Amino acid sequence: MTRTPIRWGIVATGGIAEKFCEACAFEAARTGKSALYAVASRSLEKAEAFASPRGIPHAYGSYDELFADPSVDAVYIATPHNLHAELSIQALRAGKAVLCEKPVSIKAKDFYPVIDTARAEGRFFMEAMWMKFNPAVNKALSWVKEGKIGTLKFIRCDFFLNKTYDPASRLFDPVLGGGALLDVGIYPVTAATIFAGKKKPDHLESYLERDASGVDRYNRMQFKYDSGLTAELSSAITLHGIGEMRQLVLIGETGAIVLPLFWMAEEARLLSGDGEMLETFSAPFDCNGYEYEIREVERCMAQGLTESPVQTWDDSIMVMEILDAVRRI
């Protein structure tokens, strides 16, 4: 069990931390189960500039100071990818619950010690794969399980961004875990595992187009399962993400499901085999979509759980191992 509200410490001050804080403040006002308590940056000035307009009472000029604060119950780690595993371990050893942005590590071998630490410390840990808690995604999953499209046979999922090459950007820096696969390709891979029943593909083929620094600008993947299911996936950081290049399509024997902007879907569409719209599920976000993962952390901590039954440690490790296989490392 944990105290209410959960006092959150925010690790880093980038754009994704801003979105999380917006949702956390929303939840604080809605139920009082969470509260923004502290923020840390490598610069005290940055931390104070982030904290002030958001009413966060404590700002720290180092992550260690935040971890050492006994009043912090849980931390949200929003640094570049290369620091996720190291900071997760530090926070867990400091007695904090941890919600860490995806991916938790650049390679699977660096993920295992995080889970070993969470288990040894008896602390809650979850990868912040917000898509797993998305109401539209879960409605689509319920349609599949209910047989609304017959047996699922084919998954198509793509996530394209169009960013100008910038060697100073984390997206194009291999040290920071740059590249399409780790940043956005993790979403199509996760979508495939969700609808394949949390299973690894039995057969995998991949192609990665890399830039001069070695990060992948574009990738495509084909997963095949012995059940007969096939998944065609792709992601990019230098190609236009228009329409169908940002959606999830599930094709069954008798119908199909489409989720536009699948990783942040607010709608799921059920279609007949002839393409006739049979049902539309509309689920506008209560805030910005991050509120659903915050609610899961609240629920799990209130029950004394160390991992979420929705986004389990095994789920996160499986996706990371698939990403390793896609990159052939």
C-alpha cells in the first residue's frame, strides 16, 4: 500500500515531461490520488524554470538530489533513451516506484538488471507504454477477442515522422538511442505483440536504412506466426507521416478494424469484409492520453503491486528482445 496522493518526482524537463505533468495535474484535480511534488534537471535553472509555471514545489539541479528526497514516492523518467536503465536502477535503489519512458534500454541486455533491481527492492516498476492503456486500443482488442472480425490473419502498422536531419538531435544520435526503431518503431512492434496475444513472432525479417551516423532513418519488418498470422510493420523519422502511414489495420477472416493515429488513438472503426462501417468507438482523451498510465500506476501502488498486469515486465522485455532481433544485435 502507498500513501495518497502519490508524490511524483519528474526526471528531466523536455516535451514529454511537459505532457506527463499536464496529465498529472489533471489527475490531481480530478481525484487527488497524484500530486506533482518535484522536478530535477542537470541544471537547477532549468528545473526551476520548469517547476514555477506548473506549481511544482521542489526543483533540483541533479537527479541524485531528487532520488534522495524521502518525500518523493514515484518518479517519472523522461530523459533521452540512453539514461533510462541507469536512472531507473538508481531510483529503485533509492526506494522509489518508477514509471520509465520507453524504451527502458537501448538493448535488451541492459533491461534485465532493471527488472532484477525492481524485484530485489520490491518496488513498483513500469515502462510508460501509454498505448497499452488507450481505451480505443483496448476496444479494438476486445473486438478481436469477441470474434467480431473472425480469426485475425493480418496486421499492418506504420509510424512515420518527417524530421530534418540534425546530428545534434537525439533522434539522429546513436549514443542517445536515436533512430526510427527505438523512437517510433517500438509502437508498431508493441501493437503487433498486443494483437498477437503477447507472443514473439516465430519468424522475423527486417530491413533498416541507416544514415551516416548509423541510426536507422527507415525500417520495415515482417513478423510471421505459426498460427498463420502475419504482421507488416514500418517506421521512419525522415518520411512524411500521412494518413495510412500512421494507422493500425487489423484484418480478419470476416472483417477489419482500423485505428487512425493508433499510438494515440481516440477512435476505433469496425468494418465488414466489404469495407462497410459497422461500428465506431469514440474515446476522446480526458486530458492528453497520459492520464491512463498514471491511473494504472495509482491503481497498482494502492494494491501493493510491483508490476502492472497490463504492461508486465515480461511484456516490456519481449518487445526489447524483438527490437534487438530486428536490428540483428
